[in-house]
Amino acid sequence: MRVKDSSRQNMEKTKLARAEKNINKASEQQGRSVLVLVDSCTAHPVAKGFLSSRLEFLPPNTTAILQPCDQEIICNLKYHDRLNISELDADDTKSDTDIAQSITTLGAIYLMFNAWANVSQNTTIFHCFRNAGFMSNNSAAPDGRVPLLDNEESFPTPVNMTSDLFNEFIHIDNQEPVTGELDDQAIIRSVKENKDGQTASNQPQVRRGR
């Protein structure tokens, strides 16, 4: 897919437009209404093309509490990925630099693909959504957090690492930035679009007489 304007804002618009198309098609085929929940990031534009779905943004500064991916899903994914990487040197004969240089971009994709396949849907993903407050109306609210069956304390340690070293390896990139910085023009566009979208959604519906 070609993107003529490579700015961060326009790339986000392109991805969101593609998501709109896919979600609209799936919801129509299945006869379902879908809630699209997005974190409150200035790079995310206001979408206006969802038909049988609704787009909602998380309140600012609540991602770590409300987003299921931050409730251990990412940590579990990183654990399985790091475990796969550690197994590349099961006999402990290669240096860290040699291992890092031996992983190609395609190889990294396969490692992550295999790691995601090992994240449990019935335990990790289900309970992370539940801990974030996502549950059906007839489900009883959990008393506190639901313990995960494959939580961090139960992660087996690779034979070539200590538990402390492996735990440090899992969280080695926790402080790395995960979003690009917006320039002044992008911030102005984002604020204006969000304001326009909120104004449009607050407009009263006018019923026309026949």
C-alpha cells in the first residue's frame, strides 16, 4: 500500500481508514455492532466512517489501567519472544552481539508470530480484559484482580539465564519510546480535528416533518 504523505498524522489516517473498511464489512456480515476502543494519543485522528460501529477514546492518562494490553498481555508476549530468542543460544556459546546480528527482520517477525501463538487466549487475554473491566452485563464483577495462570511469577527461566537476568531481559525495552513525536503543525491539526469531531457528535438530531 502506497502512502503519498508520509507524515505521522496521515499514516494514522490511512491505517484507521483501512480499519474502518474491514470492521464495517465484518460487522455487516455478522450482524453485530462493534465498539472500537482506542487509546488517547494525539496521533490518532477522529474517524467518521464507522457505520455499524462506534469509536471511543480512552480518557487521558488511563491507558495502563484500562487497556487490556497493558494488563499483562504485552508482558506475556515479550516473555515468549525473549524465550524464543534465548533458545537461539541454548548451549550458551554465542555472545549477545552474535545472537542479535543473526536475527534478520524476517526472522524477528517469525519469532514474534510464534510468541503470539503461545499467549493463551483462555487465560491471559480473557483475564486481562476482565481485569480491565470488560465483561458482559450478566457477569459478576471480580473481587480485585483475577490472577493469571501464566503470570510473570510462573514464567520458567531458560537454562542459560538466572531468573533475575531473564526478568531484566523481558523488561529491557520498557523505557523505549513507542510513539513518534508530532511537530507543531501535526499537533494543531490533531486538536482541531478532535474538536470538530466532538462538536459534530454533540449536535442535536433534527427530525424533519413529512
